[in-house]
Amino acid sequence: MTEQTSTENQNIIALLGIEALPDEKKVALLDQMADLVLKRVMLDVMTQLDGADAKKAEDLSDDSDKLMAFLSERFDMPRLLSEETEKVKAELVENAEHHPAV
């Protein structure tokens, strides 16, 4: 078995060394991370849409399920979300390494 150097498939709680935090704080952190990932991916894909598709996406913006279905027809959303999740995890780990908890 090879040693994994990336954060892929590693638990962000363990990577950040915050296992001792209360569960509600861990959940809040994970919710914030998921929100950040989604916002980054949405910003990226929305800037790539042409005029008609951008208008359609804007019209669907009040219904997240329909918007995601629409965008999934044009982009590989699971891949984009996974890639961005890994980027955010790496950023958080790097930040934690440079600013360790006291």
C-alpha cells in the first residue's frame, strides 16, 4: 500500500486536528466548508455559461434542484465539486499548519 500525499479521502476533522471540538462546532465547520465549495463551483460555472444558458440559470436560481440539474447537463458537477472540495481541504490544512491552534 502506498502512502497518500494528498488530502483526498482523508477526514478534514482529523487533518485539522480538531477532533476534540464539540460536535456542533465540527458540524458548523463542515457546513461552512460545503457552502464555500458550492459557492466557488457555482461562480466558476456561471462565468462559463453563454448568454442564453446564463439567463436560464438565472431564471432557475430560486430552485436549487432545478438549477443543479440544468448545470449538470452542461458540466461534470460531481467532478467539479470533488476537485474544489480537495482544494478547500488543502487550503485549510495549509492554513492550520501556518497558524496552529494555541
